[in-house]
Amino acid sequence: MANRWAGVTVDCVDVARVAGFWSALLDRPQGPSEPGWIYLGHRDDPQPRLVFQPVAEPKRGKVRLHLDIAVDDIERGMAQVIALGGRFTGERHAYDEGVVVVMTDPEDHEFCMAQYY
């Protein structure tokens, strides 16, 4: 049996807003989607799809799984996230291999943005 990673699903109250944020940030177009849901990418893309699923309740607490986004310039990446409606949590880490900051999307789903040296 062959298993493969097909996608990541994000629960969100405002599907269009959150999907629009990630679409702009990652330059991933919307693919075929179920009514009320938004999928970024297609099932046969080389990268897993991002799926945005509508839910009635907002996120509570820290998520236990998050995306890591690599950027060429951490300051420009952070500015883009903020311009798209996300925010910087204030958490920043410097490592030998690069710098990592914790950001959020418009519904406060945390993700790491990293600039590797």
C-alpha cells in the first residue's frame, strides 16, 4: 500500500479571508473546492494542498501542528504577513542555521517563518 501526504486542513470561521491570506502568502491559486470550503492547489500537485474548512467556533489555545514557511528575507516576510492581515507574536529565535519567528494568520493560527543562512 502506498501512502502519501495529500494536504493540510485548517479549521476557520472566515474561510475566504484565511484562504486568501495563505493564497497570497504562498502564491498558491485556488483549485477545485467543495461548497463552503476552499482548496489551494490540486490533488495531483507536487506540494500538498491546503484545505480551509468552515467551522462555527474560533480557534482556542495554541495549535499543536503548524506550518514552517521559508523566506529569503525575514523582515520582508514578516511585513508581508502583517500587510495580509496576520501578526507577529513577538517570538523570535536565532540559531546557527538561521532565524525563526512565530507569526499568525488572520484567525491566529500560528506558523513559523524562517530565514536560513
